Amino acid sequence: MTTTSVERRTVLLGLLGRRIVQIPVVLLVVSILTFWLLQVVPGNPGRNALGQYATVAQVRAWNHTNGLDGSLVGRYLHWIGGFFAGDWGQSLVYSTAVKELVIGRLGNSLLLGLYAFVIMVPVAIALGSAQAYREGRRSDRAITVGLLSLSAVPEFVVGVVLLLVFAVWLRVVPVQSAADASGDFLDRLRVMTLPAVVLALGYLAVLTRMVRSGTSEAITSQFHRTAVLKGLSPAAVVRRHVIRNALVPTLSVLGIYLGTLLGGSVIVETLFGYPGLGALLVTAAERKDVLLLEGGVMITGAVSLLALLLTDICFVLMDPRIRFDARESR
Amino acid sequence: MTATIPGSAAPAVDSLQADASEAAPGGSRFRSLLRRPSFIVSVLIVVWWVVAAIGWHLVGLQPYAKTGELLASPTWAHPFGTDNLGRDMFARVVAGAGPALLIGPFGALLATIIGGALGLVAGYYRGVVDTLMMRFFDVLLALPSLIFLVVLVGAFGIGPGALILIVGILFAPGIARIIRAATLVEMGKSYVTAAKLQGERDVRILFRELLPNVLPNLVIQATLSLAAAVFITASLSFLGLGSQPPSADWGLAINENRVYLQTAWWTVVFPAVGVASLVVAANLIADNIREVSR
């Protein structure tokens, strides 16, 4: 672990350069795929939007202004051109601009996702490292089994049970979490706590597992034994030798989950009536709101890819041994 | 499990099971499965739901008719209470096994077939096909899976056939990756070289030589994706993107009845127990198979 900061910066810049090319390409493929898949949908969007009393000419004009006539390729180019220019079209269901709608909901989802993340990470680290230090004992097994069965149960079941306990019996939180911006910050936080906890619980098992295996690897290694034998205090051993090595494998999982959490968690948002991006996309799919769905998918894709990039950067900063060429050529 | 691994049976046979050493590796593995209580209980739960799904109308249950008071709490006549339309919750929970078990198994089967075939082909031919396929899967896996699912629902709709196809498409890439990795390992072994030198046709090598050797992997993936498929279809019904009223589907029931959570918890809790028991049991079966086939 003797890489100089110059070398590290080269790795970081190389990584950034590669990702700056990669992310738009992936997003472009996602956009083409989504567009193509959604155009398979039978039905005339203009007719759906205007209702059965509109004339044929009106429907045709509506389709034209929304870029929904002409060939598939032409329509795609029209849409993607508008997308980059900041015009994401009109939502059929909500009759407002897709962009404002998606960005607004994204903000709510990000807030909820971050809250869940803040709950999840310390708990996972505490549980996982506690397990590693008592590996093989009954408490270790019990935590593993408990968390795994929790993650096997669908989120809406866990959510219902928690709602029953905390909202119906104890009455500490409301049943509906339709947090509007008018409430003050603490009020909002109270409303969001239960959804965030449910969200966090679903991912806790795998994350704890990663922390456990990372920590257990670190504390059975030679360098750990050396550190203990040379008389470092336990706190110093943990701080200087265990934490870094234990958290590196955890980061890769964290990156994937961060993307999922931030991109809106469809189930939790629907269950608690939370106005997030995931719930919006479900409505869009249900009502065949093509433009809204496309805009939302692009944003979700972008957020997850950026979260992965963030993880990669943390990787380089935390573990100088990592060379990204090795990871790319799996 | 009936799969035997001709070349690599040794690691699978547990040295503790001396009494089973006479049997084929597949047989002894099956017997060690039967000694696991969690496996037996899980199988019993799944069998119970399968029986319920097929047999509920034979025993005179009425999940769609008003048979009692509205939102009546559990009594002897209605052990799980009644819902907002006076329908017996017990009958609805039992009948709800039908939709839960309709999409998942067929979707998982489709995913296993598509994923297995693609993985074998990618691992066998490598080169451009392999690279293109894997990069394409990377793109698919970059999207959160429920978002991908929502797009597919938007495209194909929510009929049972469409949902089976959607589950198949959703799980195939993951299976293909694992089978490709397993195929790459097998490709390094001498029996593949021997088969090639003998001039066997590609199709024969793929399906007669390689497939039997990656089959244990495929079986594990199939059971794991079965559990995940049941999970996903329940989630979709909960979102209103699966079964439609008046279906007795569990996910749908939880969504419909959650407004009554404060006054009639039984309308939500019993369907929830239904989903949870089926999903956890399917997961435990997959875990047990994976553990004994190590």
C-alpha cells in the first residue's frame, strides 16, 4: 500500500475519462431500447389523450406536435433531440411537462433513498463487524438467519407489519406518508422514517454479509496479527488496519444499492403513498404514458450509473491496490 | 435432483454420509436433502400452496361471493374474517395461491431455458457474440430491475402470457452470465477437446457434452429464479400491474385492503402471511439444494 498520490490521481483520471464515454453510450442504448419497446404498444396516443370526441384531424395534429407521428426512427430522433434540448414532452396523464414532473419526484426519491442509506449503512457495519468478531457462535448464525429471512419477505409485507405496529397500535407515525413540502423539516422526517426503514431492511442482509466477510478476512490476516502483537491498542488496530480492508468489498454492493435506492423504490413509495419517482413510473406504465415513462427511465438510469461511478471513485480513494483495467476485463 | 456430474462428482459427496456411498452422487445428494428439516418444511409449504391452488374449488370454498358481514373479525365461521365486500378471507387466501403460482414457475422455466441457451452459446463460441451479449446484459443490469420491469409491463401489458414473458426476459441475463462462466470452466477440460477432435458437431457438443455438466448450476439458478419470480409477481400485483380484481391474488389483496389496516388488520395480514410463506419456502429450497450440491 505505498502508492503515491500522483499515481492515484492518474488512476482516478483514467477512470473518469472512461466512464465519461461509457455512461452516455449506456444511456443511449437504454433510451433506444425503451423507446423501441414502448412503441410496440398498440393504440394511438393522440386518441388516448384527446378522448373519443376529437376529430381525426385534431388527433393527427396532437400526434404531430408531440412527435408521435412518422417513422419509428424519425420519432426517436425527434424525441432524443428534444430530450437533450431540455424539452421532454408533455405527460399524457398529468398534462404537465414531463421534465418538471420527473425532476420534482426525483428530489423526493433522492431524499427518501438517502435517508434509508443513512439508516442502513451504520447498522450494517455494526451488525456485520459484531458478527465477524464472534464468527461461528450462535449469535452470528442467528443474525444471519434473521436478516436473510427478512430480505426474502417482500417489502410490502414487511411494510404492512411495521405499519400495523407503529402506525395503528403505537400511533407514533402516520399511516400515509404523502409528505408535502409545506410541513417543516422534522415533521417530514417523522413521516419518512417508516418508509426509509422498510427500504433499508430489504438491503440490510446482503450488506451486513459483505461487512462480515470483509471484517472476518481482515482480522484473520497476517497484518492484523502483526499489529496486535506489536502492541497497538485495540482501537488503533481497528482504525488503522481493519476498517479499510473490511469496507472495500462492501463498497461494490453499496454502489448498486445506492443507485436502486435513489432511483425510487416503486414498492415502498406505493405502499406508503410517498410521491416519489418509482410510484410515478408505475402510473406511467399503467396508463401507457409513453413520454413520461421514457423520461423517467432515462433519469433513473442516469442516477444509477452515476451512483456506480461514485462507488468506483470511492474504491480508488480507499484502496490504492485497485487497478480498473483488471475489473473491466472480467 | 437427478443430475449426476460424470467428471466431477467427488466434491459433492459428503464424507460423513458413508451409508449413502453405494448410491450414485445424485441419489446421495437427494438423501442428504431429505435429512434437512428446513428443506422438508419448505417443500411441505410449497406443496400445500400447490394443492390449494389446484384444489380450492373442489372443497366448496367461495372466494368471490358475499358470505358474511362486511369487515367481520375472525370467528369460527370465517377463521380469517371477511373483507370489505363480505367475502371470506380464508377462501380468498387459499384461492390466492392460484395466481401466485401461475406466473412464477412458467416465467422461471422460460428464463432458465433462454438464459441457459444464451450462456452456453456465449461460453462456447466466445468472440464477438460473447462480448456483444455480455455488454448488452451489462446495460440491462445497470437499470434497477423493478424499473426495467415497469418498462416491460408498459410494452407488453399485464396478461398472464405477457407476465410470463416479462419474468423470462428479466431473469434470463443473470442466468446466462452464470452459465457462461460455468461453460468457460468446462471448456478448459479435455473431454471438450476430445469431442472437438472427434469431429462432433457444435450442437452435439453444446447439448450432449456441455449441458449435462453445467446442469447442476442450471438447476440451482432455476430454483433461485423461481423464488425471485414469485416475489416479483406478488410485487407486480401489489402495484396493480398484475392480477386485476376480483382476483384473490395476495399482492392485490394487500394493496386493496391496506386502507382498512386500522379497522380490519386481518384483511391484510393473512394474504401477507401467504406471500411470505411461499417466497421464504422457495428461497429455502433453493438454498438447501445449493448447499448439498457444493
